[in-house]
Amino acid sequence: MNKDIIAGKWTQIKGQAQKKWGKLSDDVFDVQQGDSKYLAGKLQEQYGWDRDRAENEVRDFERTLHS
């Protein structure tokens, strides 16, 4: 799913993202608005993951949206 589609449907899929990454606050998801790089950065901060892991998590989440 491309970035524009995620941003456009963010309010619909935000709940799925919050369920997956419960440590992130509602504010993060409100500011994030489908920006995958911002989300990956916040995952790095909150979960202590390296950049590759955080980006892979976001990509895997995006893939689940296709199904």
C-alpha cells in the first residue's frame, strides 16, 4: 500500500496500528497521520528497536492492510 493511501485511510486503520503497538500514545497516532517514517522513529524510541527493525515492523503492518 502506498504512502498516500495509508495517509488517506489513516483514521480507518489507526485502530489497528494502536492495537499492534499499544505502547505508543494516542497523540503519536494523531500526529503520525500515516507517515511511515515518523511511525518508525516513534517505534524506535518507545520499543528500543534499531532503525531496520522499526522500518520492517511498519512495512509488515502495511502488508497486512492489503489482505
